[in-house]
Amino acid sequence: MSSYSDHIATVQARFDAALEATGFDSVLVYAGQPRVAFLDDNPAPYKVNPLFKYWLPVTQSPKSAVFYQPGQKPVVFLFQARDFWHAQAEIPTEEWQQHVELIVVDDVDKIAKHLGDKLHTTAFIGEDFAEPVASWPVQSRNPQPLLDHLHYHRAIKTTWEIENLRYANELATKAHNAARDAFFAGASELEIHHAYLAAINFRECEVPYNSIVALNEHGAILHYDIYDHKAPAEARSFLIDAGATYRGYCADITRTYTKQKGFFADLIEAVDAAQQDLLREIKPGVEYYQLHVSQHLKIAQVLSDFGFVKGTAEEIYDKGYTSAFFPHGLGHFIGLQVHDVGGHLRNDRGDSYPRDERHPFLRLLRPIEEGQVFTIEPGLYVVDQLLEDHADSRDINWDRVAELRPYGGVRIEDSIVVGANGNNENLTRDAFAKLG
Ligand code: GLY
Ligand code: MN
Ligand code: MN
């Protein structure tokens, strides 16, 4: 069996269990359609429903749908408009077509006509802001128990999904190297962004999230995505958080560079070492929350070693300083979505872990299991808004903080596939290594 046939069998089994547990006869997963801008007729880039691309690697066929009834072959309604305005996305002959009944439609209404009475007993999953979909007489629209069940089990990736994630990382690392070279050649943020896209022949709407391409102080802005068009007089540091997609699966990678030897180069190395130390702690049974705390303690040690904050790692963590320098979560599931779903679910019945007060931005609270894929992305930045809370602190060496401010900060981010007994795969470092 190929890895895709294993995958679709797993998806089918997961839908069987989810439908059984939530009492629905069938499911209709609508791929979605582009939204147009307010008072305008220009569409925004189309993003397919993740639960549609879970079934098949078709990401550019809006208005399509998968209908699935346990015990039957999935039916794919592939929408191809008979219209002289638009080009149709090419659908190459691929393996997925052997596993489904394929019906090409040129009108969304034909989906409903084809399903007839079955529409009344189906659970609809998708966006339904437009007609005729908005008026389809389905049994239920996006029922939460069904979504929770599916989202919970999506955390364990199939071999085919891991192959796609591996290749997405190979694309993204190639682009990362091009961006790094552009930085060393003195390019502006926008020019670096263009170098990134050109290296893998991507349109901007094909990357999985707005790339963060940040020179100097901009590295401290966690979601920096308005690029300067002109290069700064002095480009001291470069933080890039950018990904790629392959067959609908996402890469999410961060690296930090500097042109200068010395303190900031040493800091990049220290955060990188702290991240790699943490990678060794990943194994089934460990709570991801524990990893997050452990990474805080390692960042606390870096804060101490570099003289940013006085005290032992435990003291620095206990007093809350690490949350000012490393304010975001350690990472998140990754797969069909960059921030893949289900990180807060305790079980497939939809019970969830409460958000942690100390670490409210942590997206992943589940215990680690073999087959999960998640990011590990520690950082250390000068975020003045957060440091204000400690303005009176004598533990913080403000001169040292002022030295770091012009560099923004450091983040290092890899994606990890959890193996048995800590025998994990680092998709990102392996991909960089393959490039040589
Ligand atoms: N690039 C988004 C993230 O790292 O979560
Ligand atoms: Mn991430
Ligand atoms: Mn990222």
C-alpha cells in the first residue's frame, strides 16, 4: 500500500469514529470559496478548508466538496466552472482519484441536487457565507462535537502527512538560505522577502503565513510583517520566520543571523544551544507544558550568563522575568495548518485543558505522543512594553538590555516529529543539512 492509500484509510476511519460518536449519518466537507473585499469585486487569496485537504491534496479548487457516508466510497465533487473568465486549476491524474468517486460539477447547486434527501441528514463542515451553500437544508453546520473529535485525532500524523511536511521543510530551508544570502549581501527587508519567494518559485499567497522578515530592532516585533522597502544604513541582525507549503502541509521555520562577531552572535549561539538541549527532552509521555517550563529555565540561564538579569535560573523564572524576554509559547502542532488544531483538547469528546494563567499564549497543552508533529521555538527579545512591568527592578541590568535593543532579538524554530522513546525526527535541521 502506498502512504497515501494508508492515509486516506486513516482519514476514513477517523471520520467513521467521529460520525459514530456524534450521531451523524454522513458529512459534507465543503472546500470553501474566496471572499471578496468590502464594496469590491476582487477576491482575497483563497484558502481551502483544512478538513477538505485532509482528504486529498487539492488546494486550489474552491466550491468543491467531499461527501462521505461510512461504508461508502468518498464522493469528491470537483468544481470546474464552465466560464471564459477564469483559468481552471489543473488537476493532474493522481493516486487520490483511485480512492474516491469523482464527479465534476460546473455549478454548486449540482452538489445539492446530486445528494437529494441525503442533504437533510448530513453534517456540513465548511464556510457557508455564500449562496446557495448558505441555504442548503443540511442537518447541522459545523457541529462542535464532530469538529472536536476530528481535531483531537488529527494530532497524530500519518506517514504520508510526514512525507509532505518533510518536503515542505526542504522547500522552506532552500528559501531560508536564499534569504540569508540576501541579508549578507545588504538587501532590504522587501528584497529579502522577494529573494525568499523567488528561490522556490512561490507566489506570496502560497506561503502558509505572512513571513516575518525583520532587520535590526524589528526582530523584537513578534509578528513583524510590514517590510521596509529600503535597506537600513547598518543591518546588524536578521530574524526570519517563514515557511512553505507542500500538498497543503506547512513548514514554519525561524532563524536569526548577524554580520558581526561578538555579543549578539554569541547570544544566537546560546539560544540555539538552549533549543537543541530542549529537543533532547522530547519523548512520549512528557507534557508539552513541562517542555515549555524547561525551555524557560534554559532561557533564564542565558539571561543570567549574558548578564541581562541577576540571579539563578530558578530565581529569574520564579520572578517572571523570562516571560518578559520570551513572551510567546514554546510552539504548536503543525500540519494542514501552521497552528494546527487540537492543542488544548484533553480528549475527543471536546473537553479541554484550561488556559494556563502563567503562560496564556501556549497553544499546546497535551501530553506528547508518538506521531505528533510540533514546533519548538524559543526566543529572547527586547520588548519594551513588557519590560515596563519591571521598570523598577534592580535585577535587570538595563545597560545590557540597551546593548541588545538595536538587534531586536533571537528566535530559533524547528519542527519535530515525535518518535518512540525520544527517537525523534527534526524535519527542519535535517532539511538544512540536506542542502549542505
Ligand atoms: N510563524 C508563526 C509561528 O511561529 O507560530
Ligand atoms: Mn511557529
Ligand atoms: Mn514561525
